[in-house]
Amino acid sequence: MIKVTLVKSLNGRHEKHIKTAHSLGLKKINDASVQPDNAMTQGKIAQIAYLVKTEVVE
């Protein structure tokens, strides 16, 4: 499992990146969600890597 935390604002970002963040359950700064570690989640995180912080959770 991967814990994803939004560390930068979504204001002024590309619409596609905002929708990607929302699909991960991130709407406000410091929102965090735990996601499964699979290819789909890795792709979403790679797209918005400049906005989020990730850490591995057991």
C-alpha cells in the first residue's frame, strides 16, 4: 500500500492533473489517502509527482 499526500495546491494546475488528484482522493493541501500499489496507481502518481509526497505503508 502507498500513502499519498497532497503537498502543493491544485490552483492553476492542468485540469487533467486536478482530476487525477481527485481520483486519488486528494482535494486540499495535506489530504492523504492510502492506495494499492499497482500499475494504475503508479501511473497516476507519476503524472502528478510534483504535487504529492508518497510513502510505503504496510
